[in-house]
Amino acid sequence: MTDLQDLAARIRYVLVRSSHPGNIGSAARAIRTMGFGRLELVAPHRFPDPEASALAAGADDVLAQAGIHADLVDGLAGSSLALGLSARRRGVNLPEISPREAAQQALAAAARGEQVALVFGNERTGLENDELARCHAMVRIPSVEDFSSLNLSQAVQVMAYELRVAMLGDDAPLSAPVREDPPADAAQMEQFYRHLAQTLDEIEFHKGREPTTIMLRLRKLFQRAQPDERELRVLHGILADAQRMARLASGK
Amino acid sequence: MTDLQDLAARIRYVLVRSSHPGNIGSAARAIRTMGFGRLELVAPHRFPDPEASALAAGADDVLAQAGIHADLVDGLAGSSLALGLSARRRGVNLPEISPREAAQQALAAAARGEQVALVFGNERTGLENDELARCHAMVRIPSVEDFSSLNLSQAVQVMAYELRVAMLGDDAPLSAPVREDPPADAAQMEQFYRHLAQTLDEIEFHKGREPTTIMLRLRKLFQRAQPDERELRVLHGILADAQRMARLASGK
């Protein structure tokens, strides 16, 4: 039982820009029924709110402990695997996985001691592309095409349910592929992307082009790779030397 | 696709003595997202109701076609398999099955042309024993013991989701990661590693250390990322600019 609780404690549900406090309350109840307790709210439109508390239906502890964050990077702090829920196929170069596969991946990471985030977008607009760019895969609940949008808390319930079933199952946690070192967390990745962006500027990579597209493309590439801390140190080292050369070249 | 619709048409969701019209609306939306449309209401406390329509969020067809019945026997008319949802173990001599098993049984019956009912009790009291006695098995969603009660529409969503996944077969159609472009081939990767090694030399990254270990580490990282050709072009471009800076710096 303690094992399950340890695993559950490493899995957080991140609600991004939720419009309706009732949905936050329903989501709290949904994860609580499945043995989870970590809710992270990124820029909620209204919270705390009596409607959230009413619909939590007793999962008040989950609401009371919910983290509130200004942006998704904060909400992902410490996590090494972020899985973003999306109803639609997007022009985003991310692997698309089912809730069941997502549960397996999340559980495997949690079993290795990593922190995992399930990320749910705004009720109407879902996750923006720059939010999905912070995720390692896109989870699609297999809804029908002509009526594809689940209520937010229903999507949370489906994921929490799949995770619960996977955790109770006997095959998942032990089959996790072993990595020498855990992947770097979200804050370390952001720091790397900042260093990378700065270096591209200094080596005059953009040549007048808009950097945004290139940075998104590079983010996707490195999100797929999930570098560990040691690998990040190597990459930082390479960037630092490229910067050094650029500064020498420009006579600074 | 027509096959799926035929199967879905043989599966009904029966809500017994529902107290909150909002839950009826949410349940309509939940089954609609998963490709179902048959809702049967047994002695609903309030229906039709504006709250039901609001929460159906566009699944008005499901509400409009919902049958209204005085008792469960009516609601089950024509069905040969009835599966009753229950959060608690009861003193009822019924097989207890998981939502996944229930979906398999329901689908097998529907595939034989039979009519199947999923039966959900009142929000507070669940299914009464005389209602469970009309069911062939009891479905228990594996909630935690100290907080076992899912919201009614959440329970409907979980069952509808399991049925949808079962109808789609193994989740194969979604499991292939969707990539815009295939990964670069081995020769292209080798060319990239040569360019990378050469650049590391030129920006004086190694500082007397043996390059082999670093190159192996970088290979592992980029093998995991599996860059496509476009991404490789970006990486080559970055390396070329770093080289240009190094050459300017050394006055070549």
C-alpha cells in the first residue's frame, strides 16, 4: 500500500488556465477517488472558489494543498516527464499516445523515482502549442471525431483511472527500462533552452529570421531526447565554448 | 465505422433515480464523446431540466432521445445483459468484475446481436439490492477505499471510455507516434557526428581531454532523439556558425 502511495505522490495533475472553478473541484474529487492528491493549478481564472469546494465533494485536502503557479514552467518544476492531454491532432511534432500507454509511461517513470506531470489545458482552447512544446508526448483520449471534447474533469478522471488500473496491475512498474541517470527536470531544461537561445544569437545563427520557430523545433528535438543532468552539462559546455569563440571573434 | 455504430446502438446507459439533472446532462456528453447515444432514465428526479441541457454541452440529441421509465424493469426492456455499477461490496450474490472486464462482456454480447445495459444508481445511495438483483454482474471501478464514490457522470465516463477502447480493439490506431518526418538514416547521422566532432575540436571544447567518451555520450543523446532530416539541417547550421566564429576568433 505504501508503495502505491509513493508512486501516486510522484504523479501530479496540472490544470492550465482552467476557466471554471467547478471543474477544478470535480478534478480534485476525480483524482482523489483514484488515490492521487497532487493538483497543480497554472493561472486558474478563479480559485479558491466556493464552487470548486462544493464539487470537490469532500476532497478538500486536495484543493487545500493544490499549488498555484503563474506559468506552466513553474507547474512542472521538478518533473522529468510531462504528458499533455489534447483532443485534437495538432501541428506539433510530438508522439501521440493513448491514455493507457500514457499510464504505462508515467508509472514506469514514477517507479524509477521520477516526477511525472499530466497536463490539461483550458476547457475551450486546450493546450496552446507553446504549452505542448513543454510536454514529451500528447495523450489523446479516443473520442469520436464529431464530438471529441470531454469535459475537463472527465478527462482527468479517465487518466486517473488508467493510472490507478496500471498501478494495481502487476506487470507495469517492474518492466520499466532502466536509465543510468534520470532525465533533467523542467527547470533545468528551461535553463538549457535559455542558454541555447542566447548562444544562437551570439553566433549569429538567425541572420534576420524569426527565432521562435527554430527554438520550438529544437525544443521538440531535446524533449524527445530527455537529456539527463550529465548530458546537459556537456551541452552547456559546448554552448559556452561556442559563445567564447563568438566573443573572441567580435573582439569583446 | 458502421460496425462500431451498430455495436454502440446495442449498448444503453441506464441512470436510475438520478437526483441532479446536471449529472444527466454530463452523462449524455460523456457517452456522446465515446460514440454512444442511448440514455435511459429510470424515475429521474428532475427531467427535462435546463441544467441537464447546459451540461450536455451539445449532446442535445442524446437528451432528446433519452427514454424515461417508471422503473428499472422498463429501462432494461429488450436487454439480455445488465451490468450494475457499484462502488461498494454488497451483500449481493453477484460476480464482481472490473470496468475492463465489463467492457469485454458487453462488447461480446453486442457482437452477438444482443442488447446490453450499463446500470448506474442514485448519486447518494447507489443501486438498491432489488435493482442489483436485476443485473448479471456488479462492476466495481477500482477507487480507493477511503474515498470510493465517483461522481455519477464520471462513472459513466469511465465505462463509456472502456467500451470505446474495447470497440476500437487494442489501442493500435493511436499507438504509433505521429511524426511529421521520418528520422534521418544512419549515414546522415554519421555525417552529423563527424561535423559535431570537428566543431568540438575547432571551438576547443576538449581542452586536452580524450574526445571519445564525450562523443559516445553525445551519440547516445542524439540516438534517443532520432532527429529527422530537417532537424539535422538545423543542427548542421548551428555547428557551421560555431565553426565560423571559431575561425574568425583564430583569425583564419
